[in-house]
Amino acid sequence: MSCESCISDWILLKKAFPILGVLTAILLAYAFYQALWVAPTEQTMGSVQRIFYYHVPSAIIGFMLFFINFGASIFYLIKRNPAADMVALVTAEVGVVFLTVNLVTGPIWARPVWGIWWTWDMRLTSTLVLWLIYVSYLFLRRFSSSGETPLLAAALAVLGALCVPFVYFSIWFFRTQHPQPVMGGGGSIDPRMLHVLLINWLAFSCFAFLVCWARYRLEQLQREVDAAYAMESLRDPRRST
Amino acid sequence: MISANPYLFAAYAATWIIHIGYLMTIVRRYARLKREIEEMRKAGVRP
Amino acid sequence: MSAPTGITRVTLLKDLRLEWRSKDAINSMLFFSLLVVIVFSFSFDPSAEESRQIAGGLVWVAFLFAAVVALNQTWAREIRNQVLDAYRVSPAPANSLFIAKVLGNFIFVSVLEALMTPLFIMFYRLRALGPAWQLALVAVLGTWALVVNGTFFAAMSLRTRSREIMLPLLLFPISIPALLAMVQATTAILGGEGARFWIMLLATYDLVFTTVCLLLFETVLNAE
């Protein structure tokens, strides 16, 4: 581990991260205020509709992260760059967290509006399948005892990402044959609501970025420690890890 | 102005519980790692 | 182009011969297929009208279980005899081995399906009101979808702890679009409609995933 990199790392972390953290917290608080107080109340659903401002950005950010995971995985398959592998791992984990939020807020919203906890509607179902695919990716990461786990995981990520259009097409056609109420409403959206939605999306995107950064740093540190242990046991086999 | 809707509260609370929960796992692992590095330094291993 | 296909043929024949010789494996799989159909018949009363409506789904879930057991089983033998290492050092291209393995598994699973299908037809009094030839097409495309991904993930699971549970964990989520297609197509055909969209979806799925698995298999095989 070179000293120059860890010093500049340290400076970046110590200075930039807390500043960005505070800014993001302020942005999140502002977005929260906008969602609960400023946004107009929806006619048919009432205040419950405000869940929308947390439900939708979570999905968008989750998909964005999985897209980055796809890119990073392909990059790793081609270049075998360890940083790309870490980006893939981090974006998958944080993406799963955001999609979990989406999948939890969905039923909480559905219950008062439609009277049921779950409906196999197009969006919820697709999100669920995507969530399953990336959870299986995380399981592979956790359970793989191969030294080439990043490679296997990258292959799985590519397959998972390729599956996404099929997920959408199959569920779309299934729904046209067996129509059900669409969650979250279709059609046009009030521009004031769109404004609040965008603010929340921006706030949560910044939050996601910081969480990914923190997780990335953790992973980096973890790998350095593991490498040090490995080196140590090579040099002195009597030392147990 | 919001009316006190329990579902709305539950959704927002669930969101933050999930996010904070995940952040806590990162913080805890980080603390454990820092402790490990300290022990390694004391044992003379260069991380 | 004769070398890769030659290798494929040789590997495939070897696998088939091994399966045929190890009658234990075949017998246990046959009995397993019978058990699955009977358990399903007890769980989902065949005389109920609803059961006949969901028969398409039942059949494919049964096939899915059979496929997972078969897939786990075929790679297990390879590991026992360290065949995988031999594959890795052989000059044979990984693609040929993959295709051979997929074909072998496909044949194996198809045999199981061919045995379970008459039982299902008998127990559930199934009748295809729609174009029955499409059922055969769905069976082929659907089985291929399960087997091509299953063989790939089985190879991936070799280097994991809890190997046997890893295969379904990886296979099921990615197979969901194909499963939906298989079940919906079968239900539609049994119910008297055509299933053109679902068949096209399955064919596209098979094409895309076979190609990508072929491209990535060498990477997976060589991963230590």
C-alpha cells in the first residue's frame, strides 16, 4: 500500500465527504419538506399519494445503479480492473437497498388505495424480478469460494442485465392479457408534483452516491487488509490468519 | 398540509429505517476493520 | 469446423453412455419424476376445474424441479472424478464442451419430461384444445432455456459453498421471463388459443442466452 495514495485518499475523505454529507442531508430535508408540505394533495388518493415521492425515486436510482453495475461488470470482463469489480459490487448492494425501499413502500401505498397489499402489476412485478436477480448476484458473491469470484459475478451480472428486457416484455404481455389496476397511476402528472419528484430524485441520488462511496471505501480497506494477511501468511506461515 | 395518515408515516419511516440500517452495517464493518488494522499494526504486520 | 463439432459429438456420446451405464442415476430420476407428478396430484386436486386451468403451470414447475435435480447430478459426477480440471487443460475449445454438456442435459431432461407428460395428461385429463404442435415447440424451447442457463449456472456453482442450493438460487430469477412464457403458452394452447407471442419470446430468449453463455463459458470454466 503506497503512502502517497493513502494520504491523498485521507485528505479527500476527511475534507470532501463530510461537506458533501451535510449538503446532501440539507437537500434531503428540503426534499422531505417539499414532499410532505409543499406538493399539492392528490384528489383521489389524498395524502397517501405522497409516498410517490419516495417510492418512484428509489426505483429510478435502483435501476441507475444496476445499469452502472452492468457497465462495470462488462469493463471487468474485458480489462480485469479490480476497481471496476468493486464498483460492480457496491452498486449491486446499494441498488438492492433502494429497490427494497421501493418494494416496501409499494405495498404500503397499495393497501389504502387498492385495499390489497400486493398486485402483480407491471411495475411492481418487474421490480421484484430485478430485485431477485441482483439478490442472487449478492448471494453468489457471498458464497463463492473461488479466487475468481469477481469474474463469475461479472458473468452473472451480464446475464442478469440481458434478462431485463425479457422481464419487461413478458410481464407487459402477461398484463395486457390479464389486466389489473396499474399502481402509481398512469397518465400525465401535475407539473408541481413533477417538480417535487425531481427534487427528491436529486436528493436521493446524492445520497446514493455518498453511500456508494462509503461502501467502496470500506471494500477497498477490506481488500487491503485481506491482502496484508495473505502476504503475512506467505512470509511467515506460522502466523495464523 | 398533510393529514396524519398512518400509511404515509409508515412508508417514510420504512424508507429511512432501511437506509439507516444499511448505513449502520457499513459503519459497524468499518469500525471492526479499523480495530483489525490496529491489531495488525501492533503485531507488526504492515497493512 | 470439424474439430469443435467432433469434440462436441465425442463428449456428448461419452456423457450419454455414462448416463446409460449408471442405471442408478436413471432409475432414481425416473422414480423422482413419478413422485413429483403424484405429489402434485395430491396437492392440486386434479378433479377440480381450477386445477385443470393451472395444469400448464403445474407441469412446468414439475419440469423445473426435475431439471434442477438433473443438472445438479450431472456436474456432481464431473467433480468427483476431477473431470473439470481435465477439461481445462485439454486443448478443446470451451464452447464445444459447453454445447456437449447442454445437449446431454437437454436430452436427459427431455426424457424425464417425456415420462412425466403422459402421467400428467392421465391424472389431469388434459386435452389440447389449441394447436398441439405448438406444445411440442414450447416444450423444446422451454426446456432448452432451462437447460442452457442451468448448465452455465451449474458450472458457476461448482466453486461455491452450498453448491446444490446455489444452482436454483441463480437459475430461478433469471429464468422467470422464460418460465412465464412457458406456462402462459402451455395454458393458452390447452385452452384453445395460439401462443405465438410467447413462442417468439422463448425463441429470442433462447437465442440471446445461448449466445451469451457460449461467449462467457470459457471464462467461467477457467476461473479457479
